[in-house]
Amino acid sequence: MKRLFIDLDICDQCDECVSSCSYVQHPKNEGITSLRELAHFVVVCRRCDDAPCVASCPWEALEMQDYNALKRYMMRCTSCKSCSRACPFGVIYPETIPFIIARCDFCLGRLKEGETPACLQACTHNGVKYGEFEENKDEHIYQVSEYLVVKTNYKWERILQAPPKKK
């Protein structure tokens, strides 16, 4: 199955995303931005027990899901960036929390045989790819959704340890 592949190690270093989207419903062509947000929430977020990002939102636009990943409700979010400022680990990037957002549709049903998505064609840094990609944790490649695979060295896994003994 063909999937979109985003290398966050490249995309997070890019000053301004020049990737464009062919989907008419994407204002300002920000489909890639929504994928970066999703990838950070699923792969990079440290899933704090007290979730200061969630508590900081004055509009209750962020919620910790049952599977312990963040979800942002677009109709509630005003892009105040309070969640970004409250994150103690700095993994909610302000540029991935725009006020107007467009969800990527992965060009499902819109690509002809042999075509590639417009975002892939426009990315000058080779941070976006399209093809047969599978999760490979040894190579830091993680499947975020059915149609999205992300590569990042930022992966963080919580190691549960016993609390230190009191002296």
C-alpha cells in the first residue's frame, strides 16, 4: 500500500514549508502542517501525566485521548499557542498550530496511475515521499495512521521506574 512518508528530522529544520497541495479545500495549502501536528502528537509527545498543554488551553481545544495521544479540536482552537508555551518539553511547535487548518486527504482517489501528490513534488528538501513504506522502529520509522509513516529521531518512550527510596 502506498503511503505518505514525512521525515520530521528534515521537515522540522525547514524554515518555511513550500509544499503545496492540490486539494481545493486546503486554505493556504497547509495539508502538510496538519500531518506534522498529528505526527508530533502521536510520536514525539511525551504524554505527561498532568498534561500542562491540555490544562493551559482556555478553550478546551486539546484533549488527551484514551490511547494517550493528544487531539486538537479545530473548531475550538483559536491558535493562541498557550499549549505550545505550556509544553515543558517543547514538542508542540507553534507553527503546527495554525488558526485555519486543512486536513490532508492523502490524495485518496485523486491520483491517477503513476502520479504523486503535489506536496511531494514541491518539497525541495526531500522531506516528503510517497511509496511503499512500513514501520521499522530500528530505523526510527513509525506508522502514525493507515496512510502516514513518519521518520524521526525524536521518539521518546516512557521508561517506568520505581520511585527512589527515601533515605
